[in-house]
Amino acid sequence: MNSNVKVIEEKILSNNWYVLKKITFDYRNQSGEWQTQAREAYDRGNGAVILLYNADNQTVVLTEQFRMPTYINGNETGMLIEACAGLLDKDNPEACIRRETEEETGYRIGEVQKVFEAYMSPGSVTEILYFFVAEYSKSMKINEGGGAEHEQENIEVLEIPFKRALEMIETGEIKDGKTIMLLQYAQIKGLL
């Protein structure tokens, strides 16, 4: 534990969808002075994300679905193109991403490779996201995907040429951070 932090109080502000807490704490700054601060932190659990790619066809599989937070922040349709992702829900990251890949995209993938992990919005969200890549082929398709019905997901599965996906970052058609990170990883590593 960090000896420069002393938690004074944790107060639950909401426990509706996930947990929103207000944390009051003392923090010793670089000059050695203690300051009392308060921050809100949203705990929705950790997650995993995967980029499915086909090196032979030079394509990637992405998803598109409605995201309310983007809608209320200026995304006119609320639709967002993303890499397949989901919350761990007590699974380990690899088991989670395999489950989510089948539910969302309809592909049952073989070998997956963890490439890195990152805090996506560390100023307010506790989540660590585990990033994966995996090759896919048409023979791995076991259903149409679209998400889990009980989770009210309405996911469209997109197969996009890799070069076009990179262009979509520049045009603003892809604005999702985790997806941009994985597409750029694939470009840097020469996966496609």
C-alpha cells in the first residue's frame, strides 16, 4: 500500500448498474504536505477486449452497437464501432474473451494472445482492460453472434478490410479507444 495515501471515508453514491463511490482521503504531495481530497470512482469490474483478424483476407471483425454515454455526449446515432469486449464476471481474462467472442461475433476462436493491459479512464473508472488478438477464419463461425439476449444486446457483426478500418480511425467512424489501440497494435506488429 502507498504510505502517501490514507483513506478517511468511502461512501457509496450509487449501487444501481455498478458501484459509484465517493472516497475522501489524505494525500502527501511531493513537498511532503498532507492534503485532504475527495474523488468519485466508478467500479464496474475489469474487462477484456479482442481484435479478430484474418491475415489471408486482410480483414478484421468488429461490432457495432448503441452506446448511451456516447449518445448523450454528441454521437448523433449513439452507434459505436468496437472490438469485441466484455466484463470478466468472475472469469479469468482469457475465458471471458472467449465467451464474449462467441456471444458477440459468433466465432469460436482457437489460440488467443494477450498483448497488454491498460487502465482506460483512470481518473474516474477502476477498470483494467486486458487486450487480446486472435486469428479467425470462416470455419470458426458457429452462429450469427449479436450478443446475449438476456443482456439486451443488439450487436451487428462487421467484417472490415484492415486498411479500411485504419482509415475509419482517421475519418472518425471509429472513435472507440480500445479498438483504436488494438488496430494500431496490429499495424505496428504487422499482423496484417
